[in-house]
Amino acid sequence: MKHRRRTLLLLTSIILATIFGSVLLWERHAIAPEAPAQPQSVAPATPEAETKPKAFDKTALSTTDPTSLWVVVNKQHPLQPISYAPTDLRYPKVALRTSGSEMYAREETATALESMFAAAAKNNIQLMLASGYRSYSLQTSVYNGYVRTSGQAQADTFSARPGHSEHQTGLAVDVEPANRSCEVDKCFGDTVEGKWVAQHAYEYGFIVRYTPDKIAITGYDEEPWHIRYVGVELATEMHAQGVKTLEEFFGITGGTSY
């Protein structure tokens, strides 16, 4: 009997000790402060990790398709087909020198021209459209007339042969002061109208196509009145880079000979 009591007391002591030990461990764990979180290491910014401006995509539009806003037409690169005619021609709602077919321009060109003329008018600059689209047959007549009066060699310095004219694309226009001073003449570049066009044309998607310092590249003498629509994106990029010709921007051959 005494043996059983001792055994029972021993077991009871063991159980109580176990319970007491467990409670003590739990209390220590509950009141122990949590270890502070270690800060995550952040890699220092590097130039490669910084966001770079998106490069201009020179392949976004064709430079050979006659319907493309970026088509390059010069003495080395005629239109294909050579008798190409745009399908979206219309009269721009601006002052026109005449009412003939030569006043037409492609839809985008006409819309941009309207915006540019309106902006110029707000600055007291009054412009007029002197020439727009010329068909293959009309350019043939214009070019042959210059050949008769000036000879072919001289004509080739300021007039394009049929199929090689930007006017045939419907993307090129000649502009002049509304009072017709310096009409289609180099002195246009010295007028307030000519200076405004040279400074602001790119804002509306146009470039002054033939400048005096690029004759060897474009193949044509200075024409400050001749502007070419290429779209605001390209015109702005060329302006930002200080590139004046499509040939240089796209790496396309040009020159003074056919």
C-alpha cells in the first residue's frame, strides 16, 4: 500500500513539474521581444537601370511606297509606279492662287496646311497656296516648258523630271505671301512670311525641303517656298536632330544627277 502511494506521488510530481515547465516556457516566449526586422538591401540605381527615351523608329513607314508620308522622291529615286496618282486629293480650305487641279493636296497635307495657315494668321502672317499636287502629265508640261526656255541642264537644277517630282505625291506644296510678294522666289525666305514658315513649319508636320546648303544632296537649288509634309512626328525629330534632308535622315542616295 505504501509502495503504491509513493508511486502515485512520484507520478503526480512528474506531471505537475512537466505542466509547470511548459507554462514557464510559454510565458517566456510570450513576453520575449521580437527580433527587429532586417532591412532589405536595395541595389543602387545604375545608368543601365534608368529609363531610356524610346529611339525613333525609322522603319515605321516606307520610304519607297508612293502612298507613304515618308516616301523619298529625288533624281535617284523616281516614284513607283512612275505615273502614280493619290486617291485622297482635295482642296485645302486656305487662300488659293487659282482654282485649278494644281491646288489639290492629299487629305493629311491639306488638313495640316489649314492648321498652319490658321496659326500664321493669328500672328498676322497671311499665306497663300501657290502650288500643290501636279499629275505626271502636268509635270511633263511644266518641265518641258522650262527645258525650252532654259535648256535641260539648267532646268534640272530647279525643276523635276516627270515621275521624280514631290508635287506628284500630293505631299508637297509651294506657299507664298498672300500679297504675292516674292512669289515662288528665293527672296521669299527673307520675308516675314518666309521666316515664319522656316521657324514653325515642323510644328505642323512640314519641312523646308530644299535649302541652299544641301543642293548637292537634294539635287535642287534653294526653294524656301517649297515645303513637304512628312507628319509631325518625323518633322519634329528632324528638327530636334538638326537634320534638314530626308536623304540624310534615312541614309538614302540623292544628288544632282539622274
